[in-house]
Amino acid sequence: MSATYMRGAFIEFMPTFLIPLPNVVIFQFNPETMTHSWTPPEAAGGGGGSDPNARSNPLAVRGVPGETFSFSLAMDAADMIADGSVIAEGLATVSGIYTRLAALEMLQYPVASDDSGGLVGSVSAAASALGGSSSSGVTRSVPESQVPTVLFVWGPGRILPVRVTGLSITEKLYDGLLNPTHADAVVNLKVLTPEELQFVNGSLKDIAKGAYTYSQGLRQALAIANLANAVESIIGMLPL
């Protein structure tokens, strides 16, 4: 019997009607490799002022390190048909893998704010721009939108709020209607920091913050668990 395994996924929360509805994008095949990168947090800055002897703390920083993921996803219509699911087979027969590609593409598109009416901000247009001589302006409300809140789920230990910062799709095969039937997608993700999560709207903020807190807490617990291994290694290095 073949071993069972979890599949990675994206969960996009869309502010539709009165509650956020999840759009789950499950990976057809898990990536074989993944690049997980960090950038140092922003330096706290100098405080020299008028005193030439004053020095800033070189170790002082603001916030947390930047964290990114990059990996490639493979998609194939033939495997969708062979999967045995009636829905998957029907979608693959009609549109190839276009539904999977479209779901990935929509992770980058902004959605309307869930605030009342979704209208905040303004655009001032001078009357002179319309050919008039009056200096009074016209204020018009414009809709505010945000990129969707996305959770990157990679096993029970990594459930992180992210923004899709890059998506490159290479379509390789097509059916008779020119629907793509095989493609590789390179995905770049940026983990949202607690400071950035303050700008998430409504109930989505609690979901995203909860995911970040959970994953960070688990990472800290695993780092503490590694201390036992570190102590054993140090004892073996001592000459006493």
C-alpha cells in the first residue's frame, strides 16, 4: 500500500457577502525542492545628534527578519483524469489545467475592501482640468482594494500568511481547443510580518495573525528542543 502524504496548499480568504469564504488551491504535486530565504530586519538607525561621540547600537533593529519562499509547481491534466474524481475528470476534459492556473493567477489580483460600500479615499480634480476657470475642486470617492489574504500551508508546522510576489507559468502542452494540459509554475511568496498584518481588513486579520503566531511559536519550541542536542555536542567537545 502506498504511503499517504499531505499536499501543500494555498487558502485564499475572500470577503464575500457577510463572511470570508475560503478558496482552497491544493497542489496537484508537491514541489521537490523549495528555497526558503531571509533578509535581516531593518536597522534601528543612528542617534548621533550633535554629540560626535554618540554611537547607535549596531545590533538594534526594527521588526523581524523578512522571510520568503520560492518553488515550482507541476500540473498535468492526464493525472487529473486518472485521479478518479468525477469533478476533476470533468474539469480536465473540458478545460485541461486552466482551472488550476486561473486559481493561482487570482491570488495576485486585488479584491474589493469589505468595508461598507468599499469606498474610501478621494480623488480631487481641479475644475481647471475640465477647462473651467474656477479653483474649486471636485471630490470623488474611489474604491479601495487589497491583494487577497493568502495562507501558505506546508504541513502542520508551517501555516503562514503570505503575499504572492511573483508567478511565472510555462505552458508545455495543449489539447485540441488549445487549453493547457501541462504546465510548470514558479511561485514566489513573501511572509507577512506582524506589522504588515495590521493592514489586513476585518476578520481576516485574526485568521492571518493566528496563523503567524502559531507557526512562529512552533518554530521557537523546536529551536528550544534542539538545545538538548547542542548540550550533548558541547560536552563531547570539551577536553575534561
